[in-house]
Amino acid sequence: MRLAIIGTAALLTLGISACKDDMTIGAPVAGGARAVAMLKNATGADAGTASASEVAGGLRFTIDVKGLPAGTHGVHVHTTGRCDAPDFTTAGGHWNPTSMKHGSMNPQGPHEGDLPNLTVGTDGRGTIGITVPGATLAGLLDADGSALVVHAGPDDLMTDPSGNSGGRIACGVFVAG
């Protein structure tokens, strides 16, 4: 009986240790840097904000949109810090510093610009947050910057290079904040 108790205690200790290691990814970093993007739609109206904050092991992205069409929308970090309306193609392709394929359902993906789909309610509002392991603020704010783009349709989370998420309906350039 005593050996069973000792064995159980050892397994619990190992389990707690393993959980502790997993929980450190995404933990806030004291004095961690941050970048913010003010999102605009094709007519230049305010469409919300996106932020990227340094956390343990990566970047925490938080997107809060308003005034967008109800439904499911693909959301991605794009390679270039430009958002020229009306189609925002100046934001370039998806941010992919590790040269992976697109999509969390793709066996060869995802890349760092892949974020989850955003659901916008009938009130035009939607919010998501995700930690992207391995992403860095230095990479996000490189020489040509980066942008957050909201797409017209849902991302299928698999099709390379863009997830078939349709046109770009909102965009914002990340700036150090």
C-alpha cells in the first residue's frame, strides 16, 4: 500500500511538472513589448484593433473588430506593413518566416500568420485571441513591417497559400506601442 501511495505521489508530481512547463508558453512577460494595428475597412472607417504582445515562447494576438459583416472571417498576419484601400493587396501575402504551408489542418502547416477564424455577430463585433509559439515582435516589425487582414469569408484552415478566405475587407498596420 505504501508503495502505491509513493508511486501515485510521484506520478502526480510528474504530471504537475509537465503541466507547469506547458502553462509557461503564453505566460505574460514582465515589460514585454507590444504592437498595435488600427483596423480600417475599404472606405477608411474604423473597424477595430489588433494587438501583438510578447509572451513566454511567442506572441499573443488579440483582435477586436466592429462594424464588419456578420459571419465567419479568415484573419491573418500579412508580410507588409501597408494597407492601401480598397483591396489591401499592398499588405502582401501571409507572414510565413518559417516557410510552412497554410493552415492549422494542413499536415505541413501552419505558418505564423495563420490565426483562427473570427466570428462576427449580427452587431458587427467579434473578438479572438491566440498565442503563436515561436513568433517574435522583431519579426513582426521587420524592415517592411506587417499588417493584420480580415477576409470576407472563412478560412478553410488547409488550402495553401490563403485558405480560400476571399477578399480583404479590413486591414491595419502593426506599429510598436
